[in-house]
Amino acid sequence: MNVIQPIAAPGKPAAATLGLVDVDIHPRPHAIEDFRPFLSERWWEHLQTWGMRARHGFTAGQPPFPKAQPLASRRDAWPPNGGTPASDLDFLRFQLLDNYGIDYGVLNPLQPSGQGDRNNGFSAAMAHATNEWQLEAWLRKEPRLRGSVVVPYEDPQASAAEIRKRAGDPNFCQVLMMSRTAEPAGNPRYWPIYEAAVEAGLPVAFHAFGYSGWAMTNGGWPSFYIEEVSEHATSCQNQVISLVTEGVFERFPGLKVILIECGFAWLPSVGWRLDKHWRHLKSEVPHLKRAPSEYIRDHIWVSTQPMEEPERGQHILDTCEWVGWDHILFASDYPHWDFDDPRAAIPGVIPAERRRGIYGGNARALYGF
């Protein structure tokens, strides 16, 4: 094994006295063969013969990331063994966990997880294999890491079964979905997922991106990457509105939802607009017993990467106050090119007592670490 030389200034941010928790780390396999031990002969043959077929036809070729950043990753994230970024546990320990003094890191596997594949059976098989791979390659080897239960969310019954398989396993701390689903996330077809998550005591995280088959805009496919990445926020807005108005939080009062990599400064305006319409249209949604903004503030958590940073510091303070200081979690997005260094990511205008919660206290309370 190559010897890795230490880099300067290791250690956690001074304000992170409650222990730093990173809720957005993206592991990758060395190669697709890493999933072979966890797939049946049928599904391994399917993968080899037909490959993965995402509902998004536009992802069949180049992914929607800038070509100057292969795999959307930092230039220094390639491990010495020549693997892809975040595919080597020793290097991830060195570059992320040890260097920044991270007490807990949450894995969010994005690709190739099988989520959103057009073959529901294969999607379920890949989700199961991804969870087994997390256990064998990462979680049982590194006590600081926790996994997300990857689910084939377009097959809610199979998703619920996968969640129940992982219930009670302390290696997993949340259920992972994407912000683009084939139908709005509050639709009753997805309710078996939320029911199983509540039974298991796991929050449900919606991470930006996904494979719904629909464009993120309401008018078709965008021309530029800057449009794609900016629409992450609106995709999560749609999901929040759907979850609230469909009555998901009334049906499952114990459900906790985390929004990852989609900002959060938009939450107050969505809450205000929903409240205004609800006052005039509440007869259409008699299942809502409270104002929509109350459900949002009770059931929605957000992550910091990427967080909006307005020119006037008071604006971010007002936003955080509305969202709830205890509902904001730190995320680095390692190993991606827009990675947030915890020693510099939180705006200085945020007071020390609030920073401690964001760095780790809020996540510890949410996940029960």
C-alpha cells in the first residue's frame, strides 16, 4: 500500500465542540464488480448483458456535470491506488475523516445504486446490493461511518421491504431517496416507504438529482449545467409542497425528512405562499389540521451544502431562524468539486452557539448518535 503523507492543518473546526457530523459523503465502488457478491446470478447476468437503464434518457451519454471535473470530483480526490474518488476507505479516512476531525460521516451512494432504473426488479436488486456493499466495504470497517438505506423508490413495496430488512441495524441512520421521483413524493403510492421508515425510526433523506424521466424544469430540458444545478432547489420545493398538501405528515406524524444539496433559503417563501393559499383553499385539503408552514418547520431538516450566502448577513440569520436552528445539518458533499471545508463553510455571521449545533449537535439529536 502506498504511504500517504500528511497534509497541513488537520483537525476539527474550533467551534465544533459537540463533535463534527458530515451528512453527505458519496462513496463509489472501485468497479462494478464490487457488487458481484451481492447480486444473484440472474441480476448479475442482467447487469452484464443489458446494463443500467435509467429513466433519464439524457444520462445515457455524458453526465450533466462540467467535463472539466471528471465524476464531479475534486482534483485531489483520486486515491493513490488509482481508483475513483471516494472508492478507497484508507484515503477517505485520511483526506476527510482524519483531516477534518469528523466524528460521524453519513454515506449517500448515488451511482451506481440502481435507483430509478426502468426495470423495477433490477432496481430492487441493485439497491439491496448497494446496501450490502456499504456494510462490507465501509460500515463494518470504519466505526465513524453510517450508511443510508438505498431504496428502489419507484417500487414502494420493495422499498418498504428493504427498509424493514435494515431496521434495527445501527450501521444505517436514514433512508435515501432522490429529489426527482416519477410522481410528486407526497403521492400515496410512496406512502409504504414512509410507513416503513417511521416503523424503523429512520428519517427519509431526499438528495438532489434523480431519475424520474422528467426534466427538472417545468418546460423541458435545460441548455446549461448552471440551469440544472440551480433547479435542485425547485425540485425539493415541489417535494416539500407535495408531502405537506397530500397529508403525509398527518398520516405519519413521526416522519422526519432531510433535504440534502438543494439549499434552504427558499423554505420560508414556500411556507408563506402555502399558508396564504391554504387560508382560502383549506376546504380542498380538510386533512390538513394545521397551517402548511407548521408542518414544514416540524418535519423538515436541511443541510448546508450548498447554502445560500446573501450579501447582508442578517438575511441568512433570519432564514435560519425561520427554518429552525436545530434543523440545520452540516454537509461537505465529499468528494465533489463543490466540497465544503467545515473550517470555512459556515458564514462567520452565524454565532458560535448556533454553529455548534450545525456542526454536529443537530445531527446527533436527529440520528441518535
